[in-house]
Amino acid sequence: MSITKSKKSRFVKIMKPSSIFCVFVLFAWSVTTQSQERSDTIQNKKKDAKEKPLYLEPYHRNIIKFNPTPMFVLDLKNVTFAYERLLNNNQSIAVQAGYLVFNTAEDTIAGLINITDKTRNGINLAMDYRYYPFQRSRRPAPDGIYVGGYFQYYGFWAENKFDILGVDLDKDGKITTQANFENLGIEIGYQFVFWERMTIDFILFGPSMNLYSCNVLIEGDLDEEQIENIEDELVDKLIERYPSLGMIYSEESLKFTGDKISFGTGFRYSIQIGFHF
């Protein structure tokens, strides 16, 4: 009986170091494996984060738009179209061109002349750069808010033939007008893309620095005082019809008989409806 106990005790003493060593090896292997798995997981996450684009790929690269704003603000005869092209996933350029007319003269001016024939032509051109800093609801540009800069040009030419009132003989004349507006500014806007095809573009805030040049020539049997009265009423009617001109330019700067150049500040806003393709 004592011999058996001795053998058992000796067996335990022999096995204890071996068991401890095995447990240690298994533990070290487990820790090493878990560390390697964690390291691989972190590296894969970093790799995925690097490969994941900051801006989503756009649905399409082009938008053609119709701008009804000049029709509502100036004259229903105005027709303006625009084209926007995405340069990459969050930047674009846009160009705009359209037919432009101003209705600047009433039939009777200052009680001195009566307009008998009107010829009006004009053009509006614009170029924009846009940067889309955010994505709205995981939708790619051009959907969302944008900031950028723009240059805009308005050119207007008109000829109004008239009869002079209050004279015994038939006397006529004409008023020839040429006006140019150049605007350089910044803009903030928001564009919605619906069903990956239809767009609605709002230019919400577009302050600018403006250069205005104008030449008006009044021809006819009129003295200087009569010409000045005609000019004053033309300016009053122009500001009455287009109040934004009164905000940009003073009445003095709009007294435009002869050549006139003036600087001012302006504002741009518009709504455009487009097709994304």
C-alpha cells in the first residue's frame, strides 16, 4: 500500500511540469492567433476605408436645363438654357445662354413723343464653377448644396422710332439704345435630383460686382431740355419696371444719354429645371 502511494506521488511530481508547459504553450498559441486575427481585421478595415470613396459616383455626368427666371422677371419672350458638366465626383462647370429683351419704353414718353415702332434684341451668357462639399442622404453630386463663382453678361440693343407730339408738321425721330452688364460674383445654391434623371436647381444667394455701360442716342428735332425730360422719364420707367436696377445703380448713374460707364453691386438668383443624362 505504501509502495502504491509512493509511485502515485512520484507520477504526479513527474507530470506536473509537463502539464504546466503544455498549458503555457496552448495559451501562448491562442493569444498569438487572436492577436494575428485582430491585426488582420484592423488592416482590412483600414484597407476598406482607403478604398471607399469620399464622394459617391454620380448617376450621370451631364445636365441640360431650362431657366424660366428671365421670363418671369423681365419679359415672357426671354428663353434661356443651361448645360452643366461634372468634372469629377464633386465639381462641375456650367454654361448658360439665352435670348434677352427689356421693355424699356412706353408708348408716350414725357408727353413729348409717341413711340411708333420698337425693335429689341439681346443676349444673356453665364459661366459657373461649382463645388459640392456634402452628400445629401447618400446621394451623389450634383444633388445637394453647392458653392462656387460665376461670370454673367447681359447685352441689350433697342431702336424705338417716334413721332414728336404738339407740332404742326409731322416730325419723327428715333431712340437707339445699347446697354451691357458684366457681373462677377460668388454663389450658393441647392440642387435636387429626382429619380436619377430630373433636376431642380435653386441659386439662392449670388452677390456680385457689376460693370454697367450704356449708350443712348436720341435723334429728332428736340432741344436739350426736351431730351433731358425724355431721359428722366425713361430712367423712371426703367426702375419702376425693374426695381432691382434701382438697388444696383443710382438714378444719376442711369442717366444714359451719350456714353456712360458705372460700377455697382448686384445679386443673382434663379430656378432651373433640368434633365440628368
